[in-house]
Amino acid sequence: MSEISNTIPQTVGIILDGNRRWAQEYGLPIIDGHRRGVETLEECVAWVRDAGIRNLIVYGFSTENWKRSEEEVSDLMELVTFFSGAIKKRAIKEGIKVHFIGMRDRLPEHTRVAIDTLEHDTAQGKCVTLVVALSYGGRAEIVEAARSLSESERAALTEESFAEKLWTAGIPDPDIIIRTGGQQRLSNFLPWQSVYSELFFTATYWPAFTHEEFDDILATYGTRVINKGK
């Protein structure tokens, strides 16, 4: 039986697209677009908290993004390192648990240390869980989960037990996925977890994304019919 969702989502996923194009429109260096994108993310965590949403998963840096220029990648890693230190005090105060998913072995050592420290220091947060997909690829996640299975686990495998092997284990699948920046594809973001996600695409570049637009998406979600195959 179909039903109107009319509820606050448990989990929202966002593909943070458009940072570079936003910077180019304003004649700014690309890294300034990424910096403004980080500021928007900090604001968005507050929107999520105020809306009563418990989990936010954001696509910050994909496995494909390693193909960008060495200068941009280096600047992004420095920004992640800075963000990890800068947000810690506020995250602890506001009960925000921060968790990173992705291929950590590809990250610079100082960036790994920074995100490990942030995760450890915010582990007791109970208000909102912020999951940052960093050096993340959905297919890589599935392959790594499959590789981790023991012979006995493979013999008794179910969708539920496989999901526990994913990097997002313990986080409910996203009810909503938002992509900013005008593109209308998921680009290897949460392919397993997104099968029943409601999708929203906006032309707004991520640095310019507003609280009002976020609330409008939540309102639209509340009117959608959710079937999930029933």
C-alpha cells in the first residue's frame, strides 16, 4: 500500500557539487569555492539538527577526484585537515558525531591523523551524525565489502548482513539524496544505499545553497508517495 511520507527523514545524503563553478563565476581561485563550500556544510549541519534529522552523509571527495590537478588535490587535503581541527570544538559542544568513509590509505598522513582525531574526539555525539565521504567510491565500497567476507559469511549472506560490511554500517540508508550544481546523476555515491532514496536535483551551486531551499526540499519530500515496491 502506498503512503505519503509526511515525516522527517532519518538520513539525508548530499552531493556537494558546484564549488569550482561558483568560484569561477565570481572570478575567484578554485580553492575559495571549496572554502565557501565548507562554510555552507557547517551551516547545513545546523539546518539538519534543527529539522530533527539524525544523519547527514555528504559526498566531499570521490575516488575519481584524484584525477584533478595536483595543486587542487593538495589544496583540498589541506582544507580537510583545517576543517577537521576547526570544527571539533563546535561539534563536541553541539553533540555532532563526525565520521569519515572512503579509501583512507590514499590520503596524506597528516590528513588521516586529523580525521582520525576528529572522529575520536566527537565519538560521543548524540544529536547528529555527520558522515563525510572522502576518497569515496560506491563501487569500491561494495568491492571492499565483498572482499572482507569470510567463507562462512558468504554461505549465509543476506542483504542485511552484507550491508553491515559497508562503510556506512550502522547508518540508515538515505531517505533523500540532494545533488546541487545542476547535474542529474549520482556519480558513484551510495549505489547500494540509495535504491529507495527520493532524489532531488537543483541547479544551485553548493556554496550558494540556502536554508530556504533545503526546507523546500524537505517540504516536498513530505508530500511524496513512498512505495518501496509495496
